[in-house]
Amino acid sequence: MTDETDRKPAPGASTNRRRFLTGTLAGGAAIAASGGEAFAQRKRKPIGPNPDNQPPNVPEWSKVLGDGVASHPYGKPSKFEAHVVRRDVEWLTASRESSINFTPLHELDGIITPNGLCFERHHGGAAVVSPFDHRLIIHGLVDKPLIFSMDDIKRFPRTNRVHFLECAANSGMEWRGAQLNGCQFTHGMIHNVMYTGVLLKDLLNEAGLKPTAKWLQVEGADSSGMNRSLPIEKALDDCLIAFKMNGEALRTEQGYPLRLVVPGWEGNLWVKWIRRIEVGDKPWFAREETSKYTDLMSDGRSRRYTFVMDAKSVVTNPSPQAPFTAKGRNVLTGVAWSGRGHITRVDVTLDGGRNWREARIDGPVLDRSMTRFYVDFDWAGNELLIQSRAHDSTGYVQPTKQELRAVRGVNNIYHNNGIQTWLVRANGETENVEIS
Amino acid sequence: MSRSLKVVLAVALVAAPLATAMAGKLGLGREATPEEIKAWDIDIRPDGHGLPPGKGSVKQGEDIFQAQCASCHGEFGEGKDRWPVLAGGLGSLKHDRPEKTIGSFWPEASTVFDYIKRAMPFGNAQSLTDNEIYALTAYILHLNDVIKDTNFELGQSNFQTIKLPNKDGFYDDDREVAEKHFWNRKVCMTECKPEAKVTGRAQVLDVTPDGKSGPKVD
């Protein structure tokens, strides 16, 4: 954190800069007081270009030994990457335990989100659950109610799947118009992870479903007791009970030691710290599928069970937090995803939708996973209005925000998959805008 | 039956209980006891499934609410600062700024009981008795004009008589029909429209919106 003092944040990079700076200064003082003078000195040096370390000079790291192997038993990102963090917008919610933060999409590339950067959404804080004591109970309309320990679950056949998890409220603040400056804030309630787990189908089979089984209630062990109703067809199709993300144990914030994976469906269903599955014949009308996560339309009625996440995309670079810094050759990049299948194509416009070109997709194109796209081009330093448009394997084409509002109104909060526009000014400064 | 199949069956019978071997089960986990299930089975459904014995009145609910809930949700459920609003907003769902509350938006009263039982008070979940939850549910429904009589006692036996105003305000996901035009459309690639004009700009981020006027995340 100390390293950040002298880093000039990109426009709009810090939502609560004042708090952030105070915290930083206090941290620096603590280090100095602890007596590590040399350390503090070294830490206080600005992070940025230093001609002494550039050719034709021999840089300091070429002369001295680096850290030994035992210095970091669990490796962390380079200190030069300390600004790459999840951020929250303090005034959005009343308490941090019932809140969200956002994945820094503009700092990432490829398709996998690093575990420590996956956005968080809690309704009762991130529960610290002991794997020794955690149990999953399956009961209700089953032949035999069962209780599983973590060890039991790990003895089922395993499977590995890469999927995006998007909160239904991602881009929800943007329904009425451009609000937040940065794709981290407009689109950062998403992450893309490889899960290792077991098929929910196999667990249910172990208990034996009664013929009347139609819905499951899935429930978490946190203090919100998060509960949702899940149709049995989906449960038997492709849902996982996962214990690993990107190869290592789930992070606390992501439901350690056990979470539900519901490919392509809204994040709220992916119950973390999953403790109980009740098999029933009807949905439960839990708070999170009535009061929340229903889509209020302009006629005053609401859609319910809008589980699938529609195809969506966003240009992550350039974006307000990551503007272009030079004319000439540049890399425009972004991500696209669809809850209905895989991404088949992404179009990009630089002139606000007058002319489009097909972006270059690179890296794995997986079912219900983020897909990376690029446009390599020469920027003349002119004003740009950048948008991206995703196409998926069901033939769905990402709509504009106007097209979406024409059907869904502006009171919806959830499921905003409209096309995002970034205005790039001649000086590179980039802003979240809406256009005609 | 062939000889080899007989051998397979014999081995299976010895190695695992018959039912397990026959249904392709792995024999993992153990049977959950009725006590274990009862202790965790806290969900309530609109059809009354899960409703525990007990009762509580609007008046009793008011006392508990003022002591344990009002500090966040306000004396009348109006919501302090940015804490959730629990009452009001009736008839506002078509408005420019709809107020979605239990009275104006929720379809089922069972959700109130289910949610309070599992998650409230915030930070002290699963601390209320069933009688207290009946009383709180009655009081919150009173704040929403669903229960008018302050002497009303809500319990397992009369819970099903409660109907919320927006019960019929929901319909199943119809995107594949209502938004059919988002599929399989021919997209234009060149000279698609006149020059685009900026019509809206993001608000400056460091500004803290006053009270509830800022965008909300649910």
C-alpha cells in the first residue's frame, strides 16, 4: 500500500481517495516507527521510472541478490502491481457486510480472473467456515436423506469447468444513464474461474430423488442463510458442487470450503458455503427471488426466474481507469461472455456505431466462459466513441442500451447487458457516456 | 442367467448393500438423522410448508421491532440512512422512482417469516424464537397496512389467510419471446447511422449522493 502514495491514479481510479490516502500515510508511519529505517527508505521511493535503472546504466537488481526461496511461502503479485485491487463504492450500501466490490477488469488479460481479484458480494459478510466441521445435508423428497463431510464430497468423481459468474446487478447502476467512470465499476461484478468439483447430479443420485422432485432449495451457511430455489432440470444438467478455484481451495470470500456452480446463470444462485439442499415440488419464494433478483418492468409487473445471463461484452482497455497514453499503435481489448453458450463473434466500433469491424478473438473460447478479444490499430489522436457487440452460439446479438430500455424500461436494476460506450478524448482521457 | 453375471452379482452382494449396488450408488455420505435435519430445516414456503407452531401479535411485534430492528429499519420501517426500507411505496411500481417494499412489491408473506428467521437481526441471525418471528411478521405487515387490527395475532393456523397486494405482479421469464428480436438479426457493419452525439455522461465519482437519491444496489 505504501507504494501507492506517489502513484498518480488514472482519472476515476480511486472511488474514495481520501480514505485511501489517509490509510496509506498511516501505514508509512507505522513502518518508520517499527525501526526498519532502510526498509522504510526504500519503500518511500516513488514507484515510477528511474533513469539510473535504465540503459546504458546497470540497474540495481542486476547487482544484488534477490529474495531467497523461503521469503514468500505463498507468492504475491509484484509490489509494482499494488494498485491492482478490488474496489468498492462506499456510498452504494449501508454496510460493508452487505455489499459488493468490483473486479479490476481493466488490469487483467486472458480469460482467467486471479482468485484474489474475484469480486465479492456478501449479504452477511464473508463467513469463515472450518472444513473439518462443514457439512452438506440433502433432504426432502429423497429416498434417503444424506449428510456429507468435505472428505465424503472429495471422494465423488471430479470434473473441471471454466465458467463466468456474473452478478445479476452487474451494470445495474447504469439503467438510467451513464453513472460510474470505469469498467471496474460498470462491469466488474464478474469473474471467470476454473472450478474443480463434483456433479450435483451425482450427489442427488446418492440420496435418490423421488418422482415428485421439481425444485431444490439451496442454502448457504453464512449469517444471511442465503437461500434460492433451483429448478431440478438445471441441477441435473450441469451444476457443480465445487471446492477448488483455479487449482487451489476456494477463497473465503468465494464460499470456502464449498460452493454451488450454476453455469451461465445469475451469480446469486451460486450459493457460497453451501450447507443444505432441500428437494421439493415447488419453488420457495425466498427473499432473493422475490424482493430481489426479479426484474421490474415499466408496466409495474415483474419478470421472475430470469436466471440466464444474456450475452454481453465490454472494452476493458481503453476505459476510464486505463486510458491510452500514446498515439500510433495501440491495443484495444475486452471480454465477452454469454450464459446461453459460447461467444462466436465480437464487433467493435470506434465511431459510435457508424462503422464496425470484427475483433480478433484470442485464447480459449469456452462454453459460458469469458472470451478475450482484441483490435490492434493505429490511433491518430482523434476523438473515439468505442463500443463492443457480442454474438453467441444461439444467435443472440448484444442489444444497445436503448433497445434494452425499449423492452425493459429503466426500473429493472438487474440484467443490464446493453452495449457500453467509452468516449476517448484527444488527450486520451476516457469517459463513460451514452450516445445517440 | 449366464455364469459370469452370477459371479458379478455375488461379488456385488458381498461387497455392498444390494440397494446401493443396484442403483449405481457410490455409498458416500451417511444417513442424516431427523434431529440433524430438524435443526437446520428453517425454510418456509407460501403453501405453509415449514411453518412452525407458535403465534405472536402486532403489539408484541412492535415492542420487539423497536428494540431490535428500528435502529436500522426505522421506527415505522422507513429505513434509516441507507438501510433497507420495510414499508410504504404502495402503488409506486410504475413510478419513476418505485419503492419496492414488503407491502408494495413482495408477493408472499411467507418470505417475511423465512427471511427474518434465517437472517435478522443483521449481525445476530437465528437468535429469535418462532413466537417472536410471528409477532415481528405481524407488525411489519401492520406497518404495510396488510394487517389493520393491532390486536391481530398471527400464527401457524391463520398464516395462509394473509395475501399481499402484489401477489399477482410477477410472470415467468419471457425473454425468448418478448426479446426474440435480439436473436438472429442481420447486423450492419458500415455506414450504419449518422454521426453519433454524446447524450449523457457519467457523474463525477467522488461525489457522495445525499441519502437515498444515489443509485442503489440490491
